[in-house]
Amino acid sequence: MTDWTEVATGLAAEFAETAAETDRSGQFPVRNIERMKEVGYLTIAVPEQFGGGGADLATVAACQRILAGGCASTALAVNMHVFGLGSAAEGWYAGDRGAEQLFRMVAGGTIVGGSLTDAATGLNVRTSATPAKPVDGGYVISGRKSFCSLAPVLNFFWGTAADTETGNLLLFGLNRETPGLNFVDTWDTMAMRGTGSWDVVFDDVFVPHAAVQQDLAANDEELVWDAARERGFSWFAFTIASIYLGLARTAVRFSYDRVTSRTVTGASLPMARQPAQVYGAAEIELLLRPAEALVADGLHRRAETGLLSPADLNTIKHVAVNAADEAVDRCIRMVGGQGIFRKLPLERYYRDVRAGQFHPPNNDVALETIGKAALNIDPGAEPRWPTD
């Protein structure tokens, strides 16, 4: 049986050597994806019956955390391929055979990615601003999506659009070569610069009925929170939380080593012996240890019960990414002015960790969900944030 954490550790060490250049150039690290394909990492969550690794959520989350310590952009980009496969695999184990063809495709080398975010209006999992006009045999879609990670290398794309007659939300899958489907490099950001999260342009793209995987009533607040919905959210929330906590721990190790090995002029002891550094380290641990424990506890509770609530998952994601953000802030203060120089990796960690708050559910939506659950308010009650 493959030791996936050992595989992730080896990959992280390799990717760390080029992470700074990936960040500086903003180019997508194609070679990193090729290496993950070579060692089977891209099939880590695919059931063994289809030639995959069969890893569960706890294993994948641990591996993604390790990978983020080598190159956060690579870990985040590949996460958009891995988390959906893991969710589908759990569904398959539960008896849902709908993803079998997808598993075979991925085992054969297909890379999966997608976007639910409309470029003009942002993410909304209840509806879409991308119009899908009904025609004979399917739909014609025009519009633009953003934040499509893995865009430079993906072979199969998942997206959403709204039926212009019914308003229903459609989830569909298309091959990259579909006529009218174009991927445009718009990714020029301060953080996670190597994820290849390009825009996707639909120029009268024909989507046959067979490519539509879900057709949901628009803004349907009566949807039951069931295992199928929970799976996708859990795989995303736990892997995202793990990536940002792994990135933060990498920044912390660098900072601790830095202040332990440096002595300022005129001092007889290393910087680490200064009270401010001692207190800083304590503050960091008091941020990260509870967040790490929350993730571990969530994984344990989910393994026992099989189902976490939306408030549980919002809490895990929100606490993890914000604790990571604050901890890396404290690292910069520990290291001092040298920490903002690009010759050191800390300034890259500082920028990359900032992206965590923007993954769905963003901070505002998470707080709304958690607060309403605590006060026993219907999650669909107004007023509310417009996105999920």
C-alpha cells in the first residue's frame, strides 16, 4: 500500500526548490503537475478499483498540508482536481456509480478542473449569471467564468450556468476541446501566483443534455443537507484548511529557525531569547494549535458520524485560514525588516496565506452561517450575504 504522506513529503521537497521562481514569474508549474502524475498523486483519492490510491479525506488533507509547505500554489491548484474526486469517491463507496467514467478518465491521465464563479458577479452556488439558452438537444452558453485553477493543463472542465427559461442552475462537464470554450490567462495576483487560475470564456458553447450533471431549481432553500451535499463541502473545507495551516507552519518553522540562529549586534544570546520573541512564539502557537486541533477533531467526528453540519464546516474553514493568516503576520514581526525581502521565503508565505479568506465560504458568509445556526435562525432568512 502506498504511503501517501511519504509521497507528498518527497514532492514537497522537490517543489520547494522552484517555488520562489514560480512565484516571481507567475508561470504555472507544469513540471510539478507532471511529477504528480508520474507518481500517481493525481489519482490519490480515486478508488483502488479504478486504478487509484483509494485515500480517504484525512489522508488527503494531511498530504495537501505537506505539499503546501513545499509550494503552496501547486498544492492549491491540484486541490481543485483532488477534492472533487475524493467527494465523488465517497459517493461511489456509498453506492452512487455516477462518477465511474470520470474515475477511468482520471486513471488514464485526465486532469479535472472548473469554476462556479461568474466573472461579473462572483461565486453563487444557488444561481448563475452565465446564461444557458435551451436549444434542440441541450443548451447554448455564452459568458465568462473566473478563478479556474489548473486552467493551463486541465482536460475536463466543470461549470455552472442558468437556464434562461426556468432559471434553474445547471452543473455541466465539458472536454477542453469543446468548440467555443476558451481559457484566457488573466491571473496576475499578489498571492498564489502559480495556480493558473485563469478566466474561462464561453462563446456560444453547445452543451448537450448528456453533459448536464445537475439541474436544480434556482435559489431553492428547501434543499436537504444530505450526505451528497456534505461530501463536497467537507472535502473542500478540510483540504483548504489543511493547505493554509501547512503554509503557516512552514512560515513558523522558518521564523523560529531564523530568530534562534541570529544574534543582534551587542547581544550575547540569540534573538530567540528576547522576551518579545518568546511571547511572539506563544501567540503563534495559541493561534495554530487550536486551529489544528479543530481540524483533527472535525475529521474524527466526521469519521464517526459521517455527516457534519454547514456551521461545523464553516467554522473549521474560517478558523483555520484566519489563524494561519494571523500567525504568519506574527512571523513577519518576529523576523523583522529582513522578512520583507524577496531573498527570503517569508514574504511569499505572507502573501500566499492572504488568499485563504477568499475561498468559499468567505469570512462574511461563514460568520453569517455560524451565527444563524447558533441563534437557530433559518439559513435562508433575510437579510443575508448574496454568495455562498
